Amino acid sequence: MSRISDLPVLWRMLRGMGRGGDHARRLEGFYAGQAAAYDRFRERLLHGRDELLARLELPPNGVLVELGAGTGRNLEPLTPRLGSLAAVHLVDLCPSLLAVARRRIIEGGWGNVAIVEADATTWRPPQPVDAVLCAYSLSMMPDWRAVVANARAMLKPGGILAVVDFTVIDAATSALANVPPQPAVLRWIWRRWFGHDGVHPDPDLLPHLAAHFNTVHKEVQRGRIPYLPLRAAYAQFIGRA
């Protein structure tokens, strides 16, 4: 049954993300046909999210922003703590994924969660926030450095940025995370393979985050890819502004 339900996702991934139009149009074109099956398939691909969320400090009456929130899946591991938050803003550019998030919010009865269809490089909440989450979203954003800068600007002093995303391991990432580097040819292959679907793992991600935030937690792991005997590297980072 799971293989049949994965077919819309696998077909879209085989076709790849289109190159025409702006970023919002490309996202919608890629995800519209697989939004209903998105979470089911990505549970086996996007590793480390629940572990990152378990480490995320959220003060009572705090405000959380998720940039590139997609279907709102990351609300579910936070359910025991959601009621204590003043507000949660889910920001994304893809209407089809946000439609799933809206249904999830209604079913969960989360009255303090708001959907925002906007660009993560420029949107900011009315007041500084306590935490910003980017879970497998920065690698899909054309200017992820601008998104990180925007996240930093919207955080309160001492606020938390939490990131989990695909990466490739060069010498700098290897030294930061204390893991062996990947050969250059393997880094090239991974970037080409992911790039077909609009995902661009960048070896500069972890060093950039460590340079702009006070590190609370960082690590690099590898996770399985569905239907393939391969493991892709992903990084977790938590830092204070």
C-alpha cells in the first residue's frame, strides 16, 4: 500500500522541479500533485526533525516562527507545548502545502497557529520572536543566507534559531561536526542528485550558522533515502542570537 501511495511523489521527483517562472511558481508546480502524500513519504526521508524539536527551548507565552513550514507537520511533535505558546506563525510560499497545514490546524484545534503565505527572506512578524525553525527548508530557498539573516533580525536577544537540513560534508563542516569529510566527487554527485528536485545542500550552511549564532547544539548525521541503499548527510543546528 505504501508503495502505491508513494507513486505521486516518486513521479514528481523523477520529473524534477521546473526551471521556469519565479520560485513560488516552481514550488507550486512541483508540490501541487504530491501535497496529499507529502508527509507520508518524507517521514522516511527527512530525518532528525523530531530530535531537533525535542531540544528546542520554547518559553511559556513565547512566539515561534517556522520559515518554509510546508504542511505544518512539525506542529505535531510540539503538540504538548503548543498550548503554552502565545503564537505560532507558519510561513511558506506554496499554496498546496499550506492547504494541508490549514487542515491540520483545524483538526488539531490550534487557535494560536497562523498561516502566512509569504517570502521567508522578507516577511517578519509584528514583534520580535523567541524561536525560529527551519526544517529542511533552507536548502530549497534560492537565497538561504538572506533567510538566515531575516531570522536573526526577527529574534529577540538570546532567541533561538533551530535548523535541520541536508548538507554535504567538506573540510569545514567536517571540522565543525567532528565527522569524516565526503570525497569531492561524492559531494558533487549529491548536489546534482538533490538539485534535480530543487534541493541544494550547501557545505557552507553549518559554518555560516556557527559564525552568526552562539552555538547551543550542532551535529551531522546520515539518514536513509527511501527505495535506495544510500544515506544522505543532514545537519542539525541550534544557536542563540
